[in-house]
Amino acid sequence: MAIRSAEINVMVTCATKVARALTRDFGEIGQLQTSREGSMEYTERSFNHGVWTLNENLTKARPERDVLLTGSTSGELIGSREVWLANPISGRTNFSHGIPHFAVTIALARGQETLAAVIYDSVHDDLYWAEKGVGAYRNDRRIRVSERGQIDAAVIGNFEVNNSEPFVHKARSAVAQQTNDVRVLGSIALDLAYVAAGWLDGFWSLSATAADCASGALLVQEAGGFASGLSGTGSPTKGIGILAANGHLHATLGALLREARAPTLVR
């Protein structure tokens, strides 16, 4: 049985409070499916309540730290101060359509280094957490990335905010031609948790910000995988974009994405 630190316990407590309300709200979404506008408004209220809950509880627990929510920062994390990076609903479109693939995510970061992470899938009651140097866990059982080494047998995840960008289609086509399948499941944090658990062999996102991917990146790294910038180098918390995979496939996926990339997206 893994022993959680005080920081992880703070994060789990906050994530659970957000998830409790989300699970209740998600149960109501099905009644709103005849009105797309109604379900989107309901989702926005749920998201805003989650933002308030995260700010309130994380600030109360650690008043010396700022809370950076998804969308509030897309640039680099600088300096040596510790901050919380959080998203109350990673997978908002899924949530609004009644698709049970979304999660609450919280990370503790110092500069560009992620120290601890929690991703909570409340629908399935799966709690993923990791601490730097301690390992990655799902419901307190150790998880590891897959050992699959052949790219043509791999299943790779992807998610983009803007699917109209030409690079999105070039990248998906390039990866799909070489792999077993590309899956767009709709939650950056939870998809990265699936890589850490060995269910997906890799994942990339052009549009992931630090608040979106910091937790999942640490999970993958502590599960024995690699998480980097989109081109296969650098830190996933430096700028925008992430590539994560097991050690056998990370370099190959990075090469595929570099071939498909637009020049302005290199980092």
C-alpha cells in the first residue's frame, strides 16, 4: 500500500470536493440533451463552481501559493515559487454531452518542475496520483507504462482544442498511417493517465497548456515513460504542447510529429 504525503492528501481532498459536485451535476446532464445550449450553460456553471472550490480549498490549505487554472496561463512557468496548476473539468465537451470521460486535475509545480499530481476520474472512482521520485499510482496500486515497442501495434491518443488547424490533420494522418489506431477520447489529463497505466501507448496534443498536462506528464514520467514538448524535446510545462509515450515509442512519435509539423510550432 502506497503512503501518500501531506501534499497529496491536500490535493486529493480538494479534487474529491470538486468531483462530488461534478458527479451530481453529471447525473443531470442527460435530462438536458434535447437542448445543446442548456447543457453547455449547465456545464459552464459546473466548471465555474469547480474553479471556486479549487481556489477556496487550495488557498486555504496553502495560502502562500497561487492557483493557476486552465486557460489562465499558456506561457512558461518561471521562477522558483511553488504554484498549483488545476483544471476542474478536463474533458468539458465530454461532460456536456454526457460522455463519462472527464476528470479533475491538480498539480504542484515549482518553476517548470512538477512535484506532485492528482487526476481523479469520479465517474469510475479512479484516483491517479504521483510524486516526483515516488512513483505513479492508481487507487494506491503502482502503475507503469506499456512495454509495446512496435509502432504499428501501438494505440496513440490525441486531443486538440482547434481541429481546424492544418497541422492537426497532418499530424493525425502521419501517426495513423504508422500505428494501430489514433484515439481522440477528449480529456488531456485522463488520456495521459491512461498512458501512465499502460492502456494507451502514447499521447500528443498541440494545444495542451501547462495547467492541462502537468499532472499527466508527471504520472507518465513516474510510471517509467517519457513526457516532453511536442517535438520530442524540452519540457511539457514550457510553452504549449505535449508528447508522452513509453520509452520504446517516444522518439519514433517525436520524429513523426516533426515531419508533419508547421515550422512555427517547433520548440
